[in-house]
Amino acid sequence: MIARLKAWLDARLLPYWHVWYKHASMWLGALAAAAATYLLAVPDSLQWALNALPPDIRATLPAWVGPLAFGLIFLARFWKQTPHQEQDHGDQA
């Protein structure tokens, strides 16, 4: 059953799907999702954090948080990762 599932995924996903957890972009995306979930679950924490910032940063923060998170995740996805990852999927290319 598991072999059939893996074969089905291999046929439909990128060749290196099985090493998804090693990529920095996945870790950054998970961290951003966890932070967003926490801020939605505990709305007072966002207000407290914003009030702790200086007024000039507080005014511009919402405008650049989203693009910054996207840019970091995008760069992390294309940044060369550690050499052991090349060995994990180098024979499948």
C-alpha cells in the first residue's frame, strides 16, 4: 500500500518531493504559518507587540511584513542547500 502511494506521488510530484522537510523554505513557511495562527488565536498578543515598537516602525510594519516573508521564503527555496541533500536525490536526476 505504501509502495503504491509512493509510486503515485513519484509520478505526479517533483522528483525531490520526499526531502521536503530539509528545505529552508519549508521551515520558513511553517514558521510564518505558526506565527499567523498564533496571532489569530490570541489577538491581544499582536496589539501588545505593536505597542512595544517605536511609533515610526509601528506605522510601516504592516506594509512590509507580508512581502518580506514572501521574499525570504522565495530566496530560501532557491538558495543552495547543504551538500547532503544533493546526495539524497542526485541519483534520480
